[in-house]
Amino acid sequence: MATQLAQRPVCRTSPSAVEALETHLASHPQERSVHTDPFDVSRSDIYAEDCWQPIFAEMRARGPLHYVKESPVGAYWNVVTHKAVQHVESLPDIFSSSWEYGGITILDRIPDEELAPGEERFELPMFIAMDRPKHTGQRRTVAPAFTPAEMVRMDAEIRQRTGELLDTLPHGEVFDWVDKVSIELTTGMLAILFGFPWEDRRLLTFWSDWAGDTELAMVRELDPMRRGVLYEMAAYFQTLWAERSGAEPTPDLISMMIHSPAMNQMRPQEFMGNLILLIVGGNDTTRNTMSGIIHAFDKFPDQRKLFEKQPELIPNAVQECIRYQTPLAHMRRTANQDTELFGEQIKAGDKLVLWYLSANRDETVFDNPDKLDITRENARRHLSFGHGIHRCVGARLAELQLRVLLEEMHKRRMRVHVAGDVQRVRANFVHGFRKLEVELTQF
């Protein structure tokens, strides 16, 4: 599938995804999206400013589904209640995830008439954006990396790396928790899963940001730069593939793909798509919850005190923090037939956006949902990992990394205070933090 290159390409000259988007919008201010429907929650500013909660609360009060007729991403249905999100995800044969119909994000496929003469579609199939049976075979390929037995095997290594990192953090000065802790721990974990060269592990974050930014993907002028970055990512991984293609099977994800009939003949764009899925799924989600835990404990100091006094609450605290943060705001489905859903008439081709953010704040399921409560009895009912056949394949690993982080912080009696700049991701898909300046004390 891949050819041997003389050396691994490394993309160090391209700007970060955030820098590229900000530079473009600064010189094209007229391109800021205009949103006229009050329930058009595709707008990125409400997530950057953390003011999305009352909008979704009003929608939930009015009903489980709301139709947005016009928006910068086209017409779509908001699916906002816990029950409705679960219901749609439980019917994958009616509500498709396939990239052929639009995939898993709120963005629409580029219309044929907007393609430049001779321009080929740049679409990246990945198993989360596939329907059965192809989804089943590809998911089964990588699932062995995330079994309970594998979690037991990785526990000691994750604990050692986490403890060593926490011991390097400065005391008595302000630093960025996102950069020094959240990114470092998650990229290190990804490097281990892929058998990725350790010295280049920060490339995984760089690629993840370019791949997962829905706002950036809407700017057609940045398409060439984005494609270039993703092709460089693919070229790097192709060299790893070539190096391992003749070797005995090993536990890393690349070797699993090589030795899988379902994945060892992937087309280049499908290879890229699955790499993006594993990188964004393993990087953005866990890293943003690692930051979200710190921000939430600072916002709810009573819960931080409870964590400090009762470390036996840590496993449940992990579930509650995942619920509260909800690191991926939504997933999208496309109806493949006319159907009725909670009294609404859904037409074939309609786009349904499943707002995990909203489902995890559903008042009929979670009491006082806008508050962090690490004693919450039903915290595990969160939908941050999805539901049904597309439930996150790496959920156990995310839970393990978060539990170990809290346990190692507690062992060191580490208390983290928000002490400076807080910057949230300006996007409607990845929900998290760009920067979180903190200072350490002890309890």
C-alpha cells in the first residue's frame, strides 16, 4: 500500500491550524459566518465564549428536535435531548454515518458546481464514517488495541509517564496546562499506540488540529494548505507502513492495519481518513477532558475539595468530568429514507446533528446538569463516547488515562488553580481549550 521513501517527511514549516485560520479571517473579515436563526448552533463563537448552554436549554424545553432551515452549513435538524440522540444512534440503517452522504460532522459536501475545473473531490473515508458491513470489519481491526486486557497491560506505563511528567511541572509560576500536560500526555499515548517515533510526537497534535477543525475546513481558500498538511501526514505514515510491512505482527495500530484483510488494501484517501480518525479521536478528546477537569475543579472548588478528601470517588469523577466537558460537541447522521422521528417528518437526505453537549446537560436525565458533581450516581449515562455501533472504540483508554492523571495528582497532593489566560477552541465540533494558564499549590 505504501512505498519506501528515503526519509520520513516532517512538516515543520506550515503554520498551525489556528494561525492559518486567524490570519485568513483577519484579512477577510467579511467571511465571518452570518447566522440568523437563534437555534443555529453551528456558529463557533458560542463555544469559544462558553455561552452555548442557555441556547440548548431552550431547545430542550421546546422539544427533542429543531429544524434550522438556513445556515452557513445548510439546513439541518438539531437533535438535543438524551433520549433522541440515543434513539437516532440506535438506528444506523436509517440514519447513516457514511462519508458518501456527508459523514459525521455538521459540514456539507462541497457542491459539484463549487469545484474548480479539473478539481477532484478531497474526501477522507474512515470507519466511523462508514455503514455496516464495511464499518464492522475495519473497527474490528483496531479494537484489540483497546480491550480490558490491553488496558491492564498499559496501566503501569501510563502511570509512570504521567507521574514523571507531573514531577517536572514548575511550582510558584504560571504555565499552560494544555501544552505542558494535556498535549504531552495524549501525544505520548498516541505515539505508543502507533509505534510512532518519539522525537516527532508533537506532529500528531499538529495534524490533529488541522484535521479536526471544522471552522477551518469551511474556508475553501485554505484547502490547498490543509490538503498539503494531510498529505504530509500520510507520507510520514506510509514510510512507517513500508518499514513494518514485512515484519512480524506487533501490537501497534499500523501493524494491525497491515495484517488486516479489512484494512491492508485501503486507498490512499481511506488510509488518510482512518489515520485522522485515530489521531483526532485519541488526541483531541482526551486532551480536552484533561484540561476540562482542571477548569471544572477550579470553577467548582467544593468538588475539588471532595476529590482531595475522598480519592475513592476518582473513577466516578472521571465519568462526571467526561460528561461535563463533552470533548466532541456533536456527531452527524443523514437520513436515508423518509421517516417520522418524535413527531417530526424527516425526509431522505436530511442532515441530523446529534448534540452530545446538549444530551449531557439534559435536565430529565441529569439533576442540576450545569454543575460538576463527582458523586453523581448516573454520571456513566453520559453520551460523550456516542452510543450504539459507533461508540468510541478507545473509550476505555481515555478513561484509564484520565483516572491515572487524577490518581497521580492526588498522590502528589497537587492542587491546580486557573491563574491566567483561558482560551477555548473556536469550533462547533471539537470542544475544548487552546490555552489554560494555571499555578500549582498543594492541599
